[in-house]
Amino acid sequence: MPASGSLWARLFNFGAWARLDPCAPDSSCQNPLYRDWIPSKAWDSAWGEQISNDPGEERQIDDEDAEEIDKLIRSLDVWPRAVIVGRFVLRSDIPRLDVDAAVRALADLIEREWTIDVNSGHRR
């Protein structure tokens, strides 16, 4: 098997990569009403995902690995592909058994691809 880290870590990296929007508007398009908004003072500050403001805590996204995982996910059947995208990209609450089965299908696909590459003499 390829030594590129755990598949779960690669899937979380893929999810972060897929959620990036390089065409999102920057702060120059921001409504002036929100310019001085302080998130901790908002009425819903205790709800939702806690996001750190410490830039040292941010994980770097491995674009090449995410693109490779994306290519593999696109070659999966519809059900495991939908489960993986729902869980890791859309962050939907999907039953653990379904996620495990979809990740296992992806792992099997990676194993087959890697075996074919090794047997044919090609390296990925």
C-alpha cells in the first residue's frame, strides 16, 4: 500500500480542499455593516464549529493528494461516493457504519490501483 498517511487523514484533507472556494469575494466586497463585527459578541457565538484564529493551528492542505483522492472518489460507485462527499465535504451526519463501508470501498479501490501499478511496473 502507498505510504501516504492514513486514509482518514487523506479524506479530511480532501474535504478541506473541496470546501475551499478560490473565487470567494474578498473583504473589499464585504458589506460595511459587518466590517466591525466581533464574532465573540454575536448572539450565536457559542454555537457551531469553533474556529481558531491562531494561524499556526491551521492545517496545510495537500493539493496534490486531495486531487488524487478526488480522482479515486470519482471512480467509485454512486453510493460510496455520495457517502464520502456527504461526510467529508458537506459534513453531514451520516451513520458510522455507512461511512466505514464507503471508506472501505475506497481503500479497496486504492489497493487494486496500487497492485495494478506495482505489477505493471508503473509508479504513482
